[in-house]
Amino acid sequence: MKLERRDGSDEGHNQAPAEEKPEKPAKNSRRREISVIIYTTVLFAVALALILLSYAMQKNTNSAISNMSAQHGEFSSQAMRNIEQLQEENQTLRQELEASRTLTELLAAKAGPQRDGLMDRMEKLAEYLDQDSLEIYNSIAKDPE
């Protein structure tokens, strides 16, 4: 009858095979440790690469956004300058229109009693007249009748 150990080894066998069996698990255990270390290292390297890729993409996105906001700021300031310029031009045109209307009234009432009042208005508006209107005004102002 053979006696068996609890660990599953037989007592009747030589001691040499019993010593080899623990070495195989030790070799397998060592290989497993190395495999786990390699696996962990690869996972860590992949995670690090993904983090660096994410950082680069975020930096690129931030750069693009800052460029767009700078362009928007330039566009906005240019638009504001254009608006102010158009408002000034509009005001100038309104003043020229008023001067032209006054000149028309002056021409219509050249010999009439309203001439003095119109001439006073023309003098106030003379600085807004264009060159042609100013010449007409000067010719009327010199020639009372």
C-alpha cells in the first residue's frame, strides 16, 4: 500500500523528483511575475501615450480658440470703426442736405422778405456746404438782388 501525502506527492518516490516539482512552479511563478510586470508596463505606457496625445490635442484646440477670439476681437473693433465712420458720414450728409435745402429756399426767395433770415441760416450752415454749394452761396451773398 502506498502512502500519499496530503500535498499529493508520494512518499515512495525518490527525493529528486520531489525537488524538481517545486522548481517548476517557481519557474512558472517567476514567468508569471515577469508577464505581469511587462503587461503592467505596457498598460502604463499606453495610458501615458494617450495622456500625452490628449494634452497635445487640447493645446492645439486652445491655440485655435485663442486665434479665433483674437480675429473676432479685430473684426469687432474694425466693425465699430466702420460704424463710427458711417455715422459721421451720415451726419455730414444730413448737414449738407440741410444746407442745400436752405440754399434752395434762398434761391426761391431771393428777392423776397425772407432773404435776410435765410442768409443768416446760410451763414451758419456755410461750413458744411460742398464746394459747388459754397460758390452759389457766395454768388448770392455778393449779389443782393
